[in-house]
Amino acid sequence: MIRGLYTAAAGMIAEQRKHDTITNNIANLNTPGYKQVNAISRSFPEMLIALTSGQPGAGGASRTIGRMNTGVLAEEDPSLYVQGDLKETKNSFDFAIASDIQENGLDFNGRGMAFDPNTGDRVFQKQLFFTVQSPQGETRYTRSGNFAVNETGELVTPEGDKVLGLNGQPVKLVNPATGQTLTSVTAMADGRFLDPVSGQPLVDAAGQPLGILLSRVDNPNRLVREGNGVYRVNPGDEGTVAALTDQNGARNAELGNLVDTHQAVLRQGYLEQSNVDPAQSMVELNTALRAYEANQKMVQYYDRSLDKAVNEVGKV
């Protein structure tokens, strides 16, 4: 009886966590670049149950009854990194990445996952991210492109993280001749900036091209969510992330191929919307609520049974 009480309580905790995850998705329906989070529930390790006959040490035979698990837990909250819809804002400092990177022989499903036909292993679709720098100077990644220019001419996120440029340094939109902050720029599909009047490439004081640094993440599920649409790389996974520029700050061959084949392009004046499905989220929310209520009733049932066992049966 106590085992059943614990099993029902574990189910309530798992459904509560699932409910919290779904409500967080719904709350971020209008957050640019937000990626849906999914709660995955799994059972505790199973136990093998056997019926033993005879006295201990008397050589009695035992008969296997079967397997039993003692409850469920919400094990992880992986994100769904598939492309979100693009919404036009006509703001020159709003940017969106349209990414659909393909690999030969792999057919990615709607969740950005495929199975390697040669090995049978799961393969996740590679994604491009904006590269930003935290106030502590650490490199972070985001798909939210609602940038702005601060008082010193640096391109920053709403939280103040600096957007990194093609040379790996913060982008500073300042006219090198006059020292004045640029009020608008024109961005090409590969992230390079052009002068909106002359159409000439913009350069910094050192003569290096200006633009937004795009980074390729081989397995986005390895990223760690830090909040505000920002992710970091786990120690040891640095090799799974590559900046798509060469040593001169220009796009490398991989980025050029992705842009030329329209597998990945930067869109100016657009923002990527959240990829949360509101209808499916409401269905899952109600499902979690009903499952929580079912486990709650089981806890109440066991409580009443224990009450009778202690207060009524004990009097006999």
C-alpha cells in the first residue's frame, strides 16, 4: 500500500513539472527566437519480483512473477530547435536566421532529427546561431535577433549582451571617418554590412569588414539554456560549434555554400517567432492536468485506506 502511495506521489510531481514546462512555453509564444521545451517522463528502474517457497536456506524453489517499477520521473527538458516563422518588422536592426541545413542521406523530421542509415544512430539537424558576448566576456549563442545600438555604437541584445562581428569582436557601428554612430545599415544574406546609401561594404577603423558572426552548432541539444533566449556550450563540447568566418573576417566556404544553396540566410527587418504550437500546448496542458488529478485521487484513496487500517481495524 505504501509503495502505491509513493508511486502516485511521484506521478504528481512528474505531471507538475510537465505542467510548468508547458505553461512556460505558452508564456513565451511571442518571444522572438524562443525554442519550445518538451518534458520527457520515464519510469524508475524496474525490479524483478519473484515468489519464494519454503524456508530461507532450505533450498526452496522460487518462481518469477514479473517486473515492477515504482513510479515515474520527469527526467529531462530538451528543446525543439526547428525553424520558427519569420515576422517582418521593417526595423533595420532586427535580424532573423532562416536555417534548414541538410546532410546527404539524412531525412530530418519535424523535430529536426533523423536516423543515420549506415549506423542507425540519431542525428540532430545542425543550426545557426547569433554569437554574443555576456557582460562577463563569455561567448554565448542566441536565435533572438531583436538588436539595438547603445550609446557607444555597439550592437547589443535587449539584455545588454554585445553582438560579435565577423572578427570575433563586438560589432561597433561607428563611421571611422567621422566617429558618428551609424543609424542604419544594410545586411547581406551572409551577415556582412553594407552602407545603405553607397552600397559599399562597411569596415571598422582597422579596415576589417563589419557584419554579424554566425556560428554553426552541430548538436543544439547539447546547448545549455541560460534564460532570455541565450545558450552556452558545455565544457568539452566546444568542438561542436564553429564560427563561419575565415581568418580575415570574411565568410568561409561552408557559409558561402549554405547561403548560395539557400540552406541558411540572414534576413534583415525580420524576427524569428517562437516555434511553440499553441494548440498542441493546450492539449498537452489539459492532459497533464487530468493525469495529475488521477494521481491525486489515488493518494486520497490510499490515505483513506490507511486511516481505516489504523483507526478502525486496529480496534478489533
